Amino acid sequence: MRLLHELRRMLPIREAHAHCDIPCGIYDPVSAKIAAQTVLKMVMRIEALEWTEDTSHSAFSNTLSRYIAVKEQHAELVKHEIGILSNDYFKHEHFEEYPNLPMTVWETAKLASANKQNVDLDSAKKLVESVDEIARVFWATKGVEYDDAVADVRFGT
């Protein structure tokens, strides 16, 4: 205990204050959007996957398991990215100005979890829509109207 006291006396530590883990201006919900679109695309691919007599069982299983793994990884990424925005970017005044934001963040995390657990096209579409709503609020806090003009091109439709 005495050693700790002496170290603190010799090496004073000043308290640092920061509001985020990374430099300001790096935040962007596009990574969550891409992850949500990836979940949707994997659900579509899983639902379209067909086993034929020309397909070996192992090849079919390999493709299916890869689609599932990517779907689950990206659903988790949605939760992670939305969590960063919620915990590090959005401030108390944002939640006051956009009273539905806390529920939207919570519902988005729940949708991401549901998409990890299931293969449901409607749920995957709702996940993309929910991320878009968070992006709309995010950009509104910066005085910008949200428009993901390249969403369809990125998605490949």
C-alpha cells in the first residue's frame, strides 16, 4: 500500500476526459447498413439454395454453412456498429430530440439477434429498414438529409 502511495506521489496521473473511443468525425452508420444488407443477401441466398442430384452433399453443406456463418457474423456486426453509435456518438440531447431513438436502437439489436437465430426474409428486410432509420437520425444530427443513393447498386439488385 505504501509503494502505491509513493508511486502516485512521484508519478501524478491527471484525469483525462474524452467522449468517444475514436477521433470525432469517424462515425458513420454505413458499416451497419452494409452489414444489414449482407444479412439480407445471405437470407436470400439461403432460401434460393437448392440441392440437386448433380450437387454433392458436402458441396451443398459447405455452401449453406458459409452463407449461415456470414449471415451471423454480419448480424453481430450490426449490433456492434449500432452499439458504438448509441454508446459513443449519440448524446442525451439526441435522445431528447429523437424520443424514438432508444427504442429503435433496441429493436435493431433485437432484429439482428433474430436474424442470427433464423432465416426470415421479412426480418432481414426489417433489419435493413431499422438501420436506415438510425442512419436517418444520425445524419439529421449533423444537419444532413439521409439518402443512401447507392444502396441498390451496393446490394446488387
